[in-house]
Amino acid sequence: MTESFPRQQARTRGFTLGAPRSFQVSPDGGRVAFLRSKGGSDPATCLWVLDVATGTEHLAADPALAGAGGDIPEQEKARRERTREQAGGIVAFATDRAFTVASFMLGGQVCLAALTTGGEAGPAALRPVPAAAPALDPRPDPAGQRVAYVCEGALRVTDLRTGADTELIGPGGTPGLSYGLAEFIAAEEMGRLRGYWWAPDGQALLVARVDETPVQQWHIADPANPARPAAQIAYPAAGTPNADVSLLLAGLDGSRVPVEWDRDGFPYLVTVDWAADTDPLIVVQSRDQRRLRLLAADPARRAVAVLREDTGERWLDIVPGVPARTAAHRIVWTADAEGARRLLVAAPEELADGTAAPVTPPGLQVRAVLSVDGDTVLFTASGADPAGIGVWAYGPDGLREVAAGPGVHAGVRAGGTTVLASRSLDADGVSVRVLRDGAAAGETARIGSLAEHPGLPTPRPELLAAGARQIRTAVLLPSWHQPGSAALPVLMDPYGGPHAQRVLAARGAFLTSQWFAEQGFAVVVADGRGTPGRGPEWDRAVWRDLAGPVLEDQVDALHAAAEHCADLDLRRVGIRGWSFGGYLAALAVLRRPEVFHAAVAGAPVTDWRLYDTHYTERYLGQPGPGRYPGQPGQPGSDGDPYDTSSLLADAGRLTRPLLLIHGLADDNVVAAHTLRLSSALLAAGRPHAVLPLSGVTHMTPQEEVAENLLLLQVDFLRRSLGAAEV
């Protein structure tokens, strides 16, 4: 291959194009619908259906033949930014209960595709719905007779039998008001991407009413195009008002029933689960995130009951996939106990009175609930080594591991069929197996990946448990390096903060790090305190101090790696990162210049008062004197945690080369973060470099940008560390 790795990685969107994803299984387990583009460089994702019995796939919907076009609506672009979606075409879909039809959006238009097997995709198999445009988040009702969607802040319903399209509930021209959409905080921080839920009988919908008028308005300009108006966004920065979110039951007959709870005490709507033949379960959270309530709603009687309230001294995590109900009407929940997040599957009264016993052992850290199939709960969890993520099932026969062997596994289950997507250090990309209960050897079929293989020497990270805290660390050397032949400059390549792991038992996690190694660096990747997978105490070690613990762990991991491998030159250590990793990189050269000699900080948070409420207040509390006084012995208790964690006051300490990179269209970590740090550095007379990226968001999806960012970083690090070009 003559193409460079940076170009190939950019063109293939990080080798995700052509890989199957977004699996859904029919209730009888006979069919699997999924998304996949036609090749490793094809950005248009298609909808496919697998017949489990025969193992054959057919193309259910091809955007190229859809007959639907047009620009992507701005709100859909924002949703894709929240999910870090880089592909085009069909990027999400929803089905009816019987799995006969799928709905999705193309170019702002609602489209449907049949999910029956056989036939070829084409205009006859895929049909646009006579709905208003631009449309967002279309979802069929359980019977497949109607499809709901959001257009211009209103929730609308199209009758597929008659073609009649009506507005169910809308803002009535009120600015800042919308129905049926997830607000910024829900989508960016809670993992809730939807704002309405069909009733099991299809005669009503539970709808989120979002009023953004209390939220401060920020303006993101495009300096490269001064004639273009600035984009206005409602951004709830730490300590400022959030959107006002409530729920109501909107009947197709025109009825409107508000769902009331203590919204003053629990303003965050976390999620809703509405299974067949049951009342909806609702999860709400307090502003300080120390209380989480599980509610059972009876909208017909305007009644809401508190099934359970969990409390924590620091914060409570939102766990994907809960709550849920089993066929026996037991509720699936999680709780922190004995140093682990553990699974609960219990009757409502057991959850309410605290007698529900965990069904998983203390040594198993539950990460997410994937599916509930009858009375079987499928979930992901990690054991002693957080680099591995396994798939487990709990049901009438007890607890068992579904995906055996090291690696990073995920899955979905329905009708006795389980789809397992697995990644490992022994293979590129993803391997997808379909398992059917009772089938010989378990495996029934495979779903192939069309993704490209990286044109790069195979990453062979050496995984370490570094230092007294056993920090999970990976060391990658150039494939051409001979041990003892030469000392290599070191590049720390962390994320290092909450919500994300870099040290995983999956080859794809180390592709970029290996490319940097091939440029002549010894690359060290470390997951310190605050990163997920090691239990509540590890996660919460960053409470009130997002700087001290994470930086200390990077230093400890570096020294442990150097003790393990004598070829690391600690006189030449660089660090790079993006988002929280960018913050950590800048923090490293500002506060520990004797250890770190150069840094590349991409899209860094530099002043936590500029970042959003739900993320920032979870760790640092609400800004302002006396809001959350420090407890004795807690990190950061001697001062304001926002000042302790900010980079701006450290600007005068810079003595090392620092490159700041920021997309000017970033609406997550806005460019003001980098600009304020640059201004502080200038005021302190500290030289530094700034690379502004015009029109680029937090994702940097553009091929030329993604490719050249890697090349420019290597050039900067070589010059700053005195490293020879290889």
C-alpha cells in the first residue's frame, strides 16, 4: 500500500466504514437488522437484514436508490456531533414491534424500508413517507401503522395507511420550546438521544417538553467567512441554568396529561423505559447528581410512584440500559456495593425496601445492560483486568459468560438469538457472531465486515499494571526498533479522564499510537484515576480535583514504563491529547515541566467554568464560594475546585513548547477555551503556537484535516524534542 496511514485512517473514518454496527434482533430471533456501508471507503451506510436460519444477508435499504435527498438538517448535524457519527446515509433506524418495517431519515426526509427477507433493495423496497421536512428521529408505532417524528420543534404523526400527517403537539411559535427532542445535556452527557416514547398500544406517546429559554445563548462565529451570521446555541455552562425539561402523555385523540414529579429536586430527565403491557419507568436525577430516583408512572391517573432512590456522597453514575423489565415483571437496575457496580434483578417492592440482592459478584464491574430477552438479561462487565470487556447473561439458569476469551465484546439479544461483536489484540476490526439458543456449537451465522485493514505494522502493545495503583498502561515501540540499540524519545498518548478508556484489549485502540511509534517514538498510553472499568472508588478519585490525580498517574505510569523498558529516554518526553486528553497535555507541561518537555493540546478544556453543567458539576460542584465546601482529606478541599483544575492561572509557568489546536466550529469544547489560554500565555510573555481549524467541530471529520493534523503533530514533536526523522 502506497497510501499513508494518516490518509487511510482519515478516508475510512478510523476504519469504521464497512464495519457492521447498530444491530437489532427480531422478537422471534429469526432476523437481524444492522447498518454497514458497502466498503471500507464508502461513507453511505446501508440497512441490511440477516436471515439467522440460512446465514444469508440482503440489502434492505440503499441510500443511493432511495429517491430522497437534500441537505442534512442543522439539528440532525448537532445530533450526529453528540454521537460522534462520521458516516452518512442511514446512520440510525427504529422498527415496529413485529420487526416488519424500519424507519430512518435521509436528507431531512422520513423513509421506510421493509425488513422481510428476500428481494433486493431499491425504490420499491424503500419508500419516502409523506411527512413534513426537515424531519428528525422517525419512529414507527408498535403496530407499524404510524410513524412519529419531529419537525421544527413539533412532534408529528403520519398515518401510513392513509398518508395523513398531523401535528400532535408543537411549540406554537414559542421561541426556545420544542417537543420530542433530547436537549444538549441529555444527548452529550446522559446518552439519551431521544425525546419521545410510544405507548405499547400505539394510542399515545410520552413526550419530553424542552424549554431552552432559561439557557444562556452562545454565538459561534466563522471567522473565515465574516459575511456568514454566527450560529446561536443554547449552552448551559457550569453554574448557569439548564433547559427546563418535563414530560406529558400526548394521546392521538388529542388528550394531554402532564407527568409530574419533584422537578425542583430532580430536574434532570435521565431516561424512560416503556415495555409492553406495563406502565413507564422514568429515571430522574438531582442537579448535584448525588440522588437518582426510579419512578413508576401511571399517566392515565396522573400518578407517579417512587420505586427507589439511590444516594451518593460524591455522585451517582448513569448506567446505560437501565431500568428495564423482564417478562416476569422484575426490574433490572444496578447499585454500587462492595467496591463494584453490581446488577440487580428484583421485584419492585424489593427495590423499594432495599432487600434486592445483587446477582453479580463483587469482582465483576457491570458497565451496561444491553438487552432483556424474556427473563434473560444481557450485559457487559469487566473482571480483574479492566482492559477486557466481556458479555454476560443472567437468567433463570443463573449467571454465565457469553463472550469468552480476552477482548472487548458487545452484543444484543432477542428471541433466543444473541449477536456478539468482538474486538481483540489478535485481529483487525470487528468479528460478529450470531448465536442461537440450542444450536449446535452455539454459533449459527456470522456477519461480515467490509472495513479496510490498516496499512501499518501490527500494533503489539505491552500491557502493564504500573506502580502502586496498578495503572493500566500500554507501551508501543517501533516495529523496526532493536532493544538496546538506541534510546527513543517518549510520547505519552492519553485521554486520561472520565468516560473513556485508551488501554483496551483491542488492536484498533492502538492504531494511531502505533503510527506515532513508527515515526521514532516509544509511545506510552495510561488510564489513570477517573477512567472507567475499575469500580466506583477509582472513578470518584477525581472528585473536586480534575488535575492532580490524573497528572500524577501519568507521571507514575511513565516512570514505571521506563523501568520496564530501558530504551525510553526520559530526557525527551512529549505528550499529546484531544478534549480531556488535550487538557491533560497542557496541564502536564504547565505543572510538571521537569517531566514533560513538549505538548500538543487539541480542543482542551482550559477553564471548567466554560464547560457544561452535567459533566463539570458532577466532579467540581456548582461554581461559587461555599456551594460545596471541601471535606477534610478530599482532593482540592483547600480551595475552589474550579481554580484548582483550571489552566489559566498556570500560564506564567510555561517553559516548554506547547501547540494548541482547536476547531472554530466546536460547540462542545468551544474555541474560547484555547483563546483564553493563549491570551493568558501572551499576557505572561510565554511563547506558544496556536493552530485554528476553520469550520471544524470537535470531531475533526474532514479527511484533509484529520490527515494533516497527525503529520503536523509529528513535525512539532520532532522539532521540540530534538528527534530525528525516520
